Amino acid sequence: MYLRDNWYVAALTSELGARPLSRQILGEHVAIFRSESGRVMVLADQCPHRGYPLSLGTVVGELLVCGYHGFTFDSSGTCVAVPGQDRIPSRADVRSYAVVEQGILVWIWMGRGEADPTKLPDTPWLADTEHWSTVSGVAKISASFDLLVDNLLDLSHETFLHNGSIGTPEVATTPIEVEVDEENHVVRVFRHMNAVECPPFYARTTGLHGKIDRWQDIDYTPPGHYLLHARIAPVSQPPLPDGTDDHAFHMKIFYGLTPSSEGKVYDFWALARDFCMGDDEIDRFLEKMQTGVVQEDVDALNILQSRTDERREVSEVSVKIDRGGLAARRMLASMTDAQSTS
Ligand code: FES
Ligand SMILES: [Fe+2]
């Protein structure tokens, strides 16, 4: 069951061009497009006339014109024109979705009722180009949403799956702390590695070599919003008592987890850094590295899903490193229960 009453990332703004974008989100086909005035709109991707995908249509001003016979829709999904007649059938409207463009992300509300603005994740750094340089991308994975949650909540896999880029032995050997914030619906996982090897991902970008302090602090706000705060610093130089941390390098590694259909999930990512600002070469380096890291996850999860599909019974042996993932599962399960009883 999908957790509908939530905001999910529908697209990166960089994906929106002259043509509408077709996506399947929580099982529903949608057409995402930017009108000529610059507004992002989302309509159900099926023309009520003969079912042609509206994503194959054309944007004309503030309207979307079906690419088959020209039924025309406004931002509310109301059919405002049909060819060859003045009268517009009352059943010719399509569903429109509430969307919010925030920095480089387009969020969509997948609930049936009014969109709840209080639930919209806040990612101000993705719009703050003065203090953060960002690279981003998206991958589609043929695996269940739950497998992606598991993957992101347990970063010990970096040591093995991402060896050579971000994985070092200490990621797997350093114990984690897990905090469940029931009130704000956040699962937090902390891993503070001190005086550890600097992986190539950070050596090239920060200029630090040899031993470093490396912190990974995860905030997972189910279902679709994951943020990893990475702190890279010279050894034994923690933030100052007043919180100032200018001697460290910081990254905010965002993931938007958006179920597509059963056994398919979109993995949006955005990597923001507060150093080497505006450096194109570092942008390209990080983009390439992160694309490779995400592809390693995609490959692993695709394999895991196909093996899971073959098995009649799935047994798991959970250990200490899984505490974050298990806490996330419990929170998702209680949200699912709450939705089914509401
Ligand atoms: S299918 Fe869209 S106008 Fe005919
Ligand atoms: Fe990974």
C-alpha cells in the first residue's frame, strides 16, 4: 500500500524541457510540464477522449494540447477546448496534482484530499546557490521502495559496495547510534568516524589526505525524504562550542525516494557542498562519482529484488548495523497502519 498523503519528488527541474515529462508515481501515470509563464503543472497522463498520453502533447501558453486530436486542458485539468465543436463534455476533465517547485526539485502531493503544506519537506540549501554548490541526478530502480530505504539507512554497505569511491573499512566497523523522533517522524542515524582514512571522493574535493574525521548523520523523514549530513575535517578539530565549524567541509546528500509502481522506485539525489563553490571541474567529478555510486546501488538492488522474487520465503538475519533500517521500517509500518485506519 502506498503512503498517499505525502509529498514526493516528481522530477528535477533540470528534467523539464519543452516537452512534457512522463512519470509513473505511486502507480499513477502523470504528465509534468512547465507552462510558458514558467509554472510547473502536473496532469494525469491520459486523455479522456481516447486515452492517448498527454505527455505526448504540446504546451501552448498555459495549456496542454493532446497530441492525438487536440483536446486542450488548463492547469486545473479542466478541458477548455475540443476540436470541431463549442460544447465541451462535462466528463472531459483530467485530474490535476498539487505541485511545488523548490530549488532544483519538483514536489508532488499524491493524496486524494487537499495538499498539506505543513508536510512539505524544506530543502532551502538546494536553492541557496550563494552558499551551496549542487549536482543532482535520478535513477530508476527495479526494486521495492523498502529495499531502497534499507540501503540508505545502513551505510555500512559503502565499505563493500562502494569500495574505491566512498567506502573505507571504517564505515563498516564504526558503530552507529540510532534515534527515533516519534514526534517529528524522523529516524536519525549517527556514525562518527575519527582519525580514519580519507576516501577518494573526499580527498580529491577537499584536498585533505591521510587521516580525517568523517561524520555521517542521517535524517530520514518517511516516506520520501532522506538527508545525509557529511562532515569532513582535519583530525581532532570538532565544531567550536558555539557551533562554528568553518574548518570543516560539509555536504548535504539528499535523496528523494519516490515509489513508481510495484517493485519500481525512483531514486532522486542532490549533492550539495559548502566548499569549492562554483568549481565546474569539481562539479563534474562529483557528478561522475555519485552517478557511479548510485549505479552500484541500482545494480545491487535490482539483483536483490530479482532474487527476492524467486524465493518463496524471505528470511533475514538482522544485526546491529540494521538498527536504523529496522527503525525506519517500524515508522513506515505505523504510518501505513494509521492510513488504513483513517
Ligand atoms: S486522445 Fe486526446 S484528443 Fe483524442
Ligand atoms: Fe549505496
